Amino acid sequence: MEDEYFIASDLKRVLQAEGVEVVGPVGRLADALAIIERERVDVALLDVNLGSAMSFPVAERLQALGVPFLFLTGYDAWTLPEPLRNVPLLAKPFDSDAVIAAVHALCGMEEVR
Amino acid sequence: MTLELHDESDLLATLARKNAVLQAINRIFHEALGATSEEALGRLCLAVAEDVTGAEFSFMAEMTPTGDKLHDLAISDRAWAVFHRMWPGLGPETLPTHLDLHGLYGRVIHDDASLIANDAPRHPDAIGTPHGHPPLASFLGVPLHRQGRLVGVIGLGNRPGGFREIDRLAVEELAPAIVQALYSKRAELALRESEEMRRVSIELVPAILWRTDGAGHNKMSNSQWAELTGQSEDEIAAWGWLDAVHPDDRAGAEQAFRRSYSNGEPLERQMRIRGREGAYRWFLMRQAPMRDAESSVTHWFGAATDVHDLHLLEERQRRLVAELQHRVRNILTVVRSVFARTADTGGALEDVADHFRGRLDALARTQAIVTQTASGHVDLENLIRDELLSVGVADGEALSLSGPDVPLPPRAAEAIGLAVHELAINAVKYGALKVPGAALEIVWSTDVADDGTRGVHLTWAERGVPVIAISPNRQGFGTELICEALPYQYGAQTQLAFAGGGVRCSIAMPLHEEGNTF
């Protein structure tokens, strides 16, 4: 979930090159919430600031559904609300290898559970 | 005091004198209570001494700290009356100072001994009298002592018939009482002044001050706490003042204060306090212990300062910093992305560098404009002209712009700025702005959608451009921007065609008023 087109598009390409099926990207809260209700999502990558809103409602919904996710963001952890401070963070500008590694790790987590 | 037991009449005279002196001392201390200045008390003491001795006028003087001059403490009322006959306009405000130690009174100081001079003008120390002073016929001077030290002199003049031993004795008996009364009055006035200064400065301090005993009980505060919260002294005395603290801050505040009282550590904490009208404001509360000689805490002194505005500013600043970090990192990511795309389309390094620089400049331009205007809005026409100018195109026959004034919010300005940049570069290199005889028409308008949001509709139409193969390098980024990025990121509806005659592009973008974190 990312509102900046170029960033979203680059991420999509990186993930697809790794064989990940990408649902999205989407830039709006409403669209994201609809997707996670409608489809089975294994992993989510969320930007924190979507320009017109913060992605916290989506994050909270994902936590409730037990879907692993990370924040890919320009913000530091201290700016996030308390319940979301333990979510893994990747800083922008993102490193493709780091993103792939993080996605694998998140998927691995699901297996363990 | 010596008792000269010559005969009964001497005894009676002595008794009479002592009586008079006692009454005089009584009078001095009685009047001292009400005296409002040292000088007024001095005049009273002199009047008493004149009454006891029968002198016509008198004065008192105090030595300076350096011991080489005298300042007049007071000149008697009778003396002033005499002066006024000669010099109307002189008054108690103009007491002489810095008198040299000469004359008969100087002799008294010098010898630290009383002096009677009943033929004053012919006394070896006589220096005459100041201008306007009545001629001195007889003089009695007595030194004034305090705690064993010589501090000044009292001088009386012109007793009809001259001064006698009993007069000297009487004044010597009065002298200690006079000194005591004067110095007490001086100390009392100094204390009152310092109290007044303290009171005024406390009221001026823009903080609420309080004090408790060593255990934190019996809280007392200056009037400002009551004015702020409406609580009475009784209410705040125990822990009642906590009622005025915001419920969310109350538990933490109580804990912090109790901890401070029990371990003697100073405290500093922010909390919200409810004013009389019911509104809460942020206050910085601090308190510190006062210790006695054995380092036990005897009192706590505390102050509360209104930091509400400061608090809000700090919060705002934190949000700003976070927002700034976000923006900067986003922009860097976008720049990296744009570069990757520019480089991907291949071509000579010069071309890549050129394209990239152009795009980076366009990005920078929109950022600059957005931050420059107070509202953060950019006029659409200015934006278009700026972009055209940046590729070297000014008004001319080949170019026509028309449309209403449209202030664009920052995000829309960014999007349209980048799109226009791509279209302009393309036109300059291959299109209507390069081919002679070709024309470019840019038209825009605004509308309101069904849901009430305003939108802007921009069309870019080139004419007269022969159909040529447009470089796919160029096409890639600009096309992606207009056809993919604008709809995805800005909710725009776009169309792009490379028809006969040149590029035709249409962009319909909603103009949401952006919520401002700033």
C-alpha cells in the first residue's frame, strides 16, 4: 500500500521479479480495506503516510486478521502510535534485497504459527 | 551619672532632672511607634531634648562610614522655624550632608566627649554659623554612641542664660534612648521596604507559587492559584489541589509528588490544570526542598508556570519533524525511481543525463513554488508558463494559453507540473515547439463533480506537426507518468494520443483541499 506511483510501481516490479503475486498496489485506505476483506493476503507492505491519511486503520485490521505485514516508510518508529511500534520497519529509499528478505521472513513467520 | 550630694536642694534638683529625663524617654518611645520616617522621629527627639534643657534650637548628625564627615539626621522644628524667618522655602527635605568635622560639634566628635560652650563665639573651635543661621550664643554638644562606638553628635544651642551641668547630664541620659529609637526605626523601615519589594515581585512573577511543610502538608499558595482554579486555601491544603489536575494526569502527578516528598528529591513535571472556566491548560510544576542546618527538609517550595502555548508548539514541531522526514525520504525514493526509468530507456549517457536533469529540475520547481506561497497553492497558468520557460519557450504566435485563475493545491501542482514538463520537452524536441508553422494550444477549465469536488480539466493540443517516429526513450517516462501515475496517485482521468498533427493530451484532475499537517 503506497500512494506514490513511482515507488509503488518499482516495488511491484521488484516483488514480481521474485515470483510474488502482487495484489495492488493501492493508494487509498478504502481500496486497501476492501482488498484485505475480499482476498486472501499472505503479506502486506504498508506505507505509513498515504498523503491524505495514515495507513493505521489498515494496519490495525491486518493485526486483527493475523496477517503479517511491515511498514515501508520514511517515518521513524517514534512517530508511530504505541500499538504499532513493534511492527517491522523498512526505511525509504528501500533496498530491493532488503524488501525481498523481509517478505521471506514475514512469510516464514506465518509457517511457524 | 554622678550624684552631687551637696544639699537637699541638689537632691531635689537631681530627682527632678531624672524624672524629666524618664518622661522624655517615655515620650520618645511612645512617639517612635507612629513615626513614618527616621527624620520625623529625629525631629521629635530633638524637641524632647529642647524641652528638657530649654534650648532654642538643636540638631543631630550621624558620622559617615568613613568617619570623616557628618550627615544631618534631623534639625529641630524650632530650628526650622528660625530658618524660615530668614530663609523661607528651606525644609526637612533639604538636610545638609557631608559636613566637615569642624566647629564646636567637630570638637565633640574629635574628643568623643560632651562640651558646653557658653561663650560660643569666643571658643577656640568656633567657626561661626552658616549663612542664615541665628548667631550662636551658647552650645551644648553630646556624643551619640551605639554598641560602644561613636556614631554621631547631638548639638543644642542658645539656652537663655547658658547651659548647665544638669543639662549636660540630662542629654547624656537621653542619648542612648535617642540612638536606640532611631536605629530601631531605621531597621523597621528597611524591613518594611524589603517586605513590600518581596510582595510586589511575587505578584509580578508569572508563576503560581506555593509552600508546604516538610511532609507535603498544609499547602499554602499565593493568590494566583486561587485565581486560576477557583479553589480556596482549605481546598488545596491537603491533597485537594489535585482536583484541579486533569483526570488523565492526576494519578501520575500524585505519584510523582508523593515520591518527591518521601525521598526529598526535587520534582519537575508537566500536567494539565483546570481553570475557573473549566478549560485545561498545560502547566510546568516544579518543587524543591528547603533544608535546615542538619539537612532535614523543613519546607517545600513550588512553582507552576503556564506552558500551554509552548506545549502545543512542541507538539506541532514534533509533527513537523516527522512530516519532514517522511517527505524527504519519499522524494529521494521518487528521484531514484525516476532516474532508474530514465536510465532504463537507454540511449547515450548525455541524453540520459539531460532527461534526468530536466525531470529533477521540474520536481525541484514544483517543490519550490509550493513552499514559497503562503497557502501552498500554485496558480495553474503560472505553473504552465514556468514549465514552458524552463524549456526555453516564451509567449509567441505558436503558443496560446487560455483558462480561468485556478489555485492548485500542492499535490495537484506537483502532478500537473511534471506532466506539463514532459509534454513541453517532447514538443520542444520533436513537436509543435520545434516545427516551424506548428502551433500549440493549451486550454483549461474547472468544473464541479456530482459529489461536489472541484476539478480542473486541461487539454494540450498540438497542430501542424508532421507524423514522425517519436523517440520511444522519451515516450516511456512521459507516457507512464501521464497514463499511469496521474490516475493512480492523483485520481486523474487522462488521455494521451500521438495523432496526426502532434500530441493531444487531456488531464482531468480533482482538486481536493489537502489536509495540512503544517
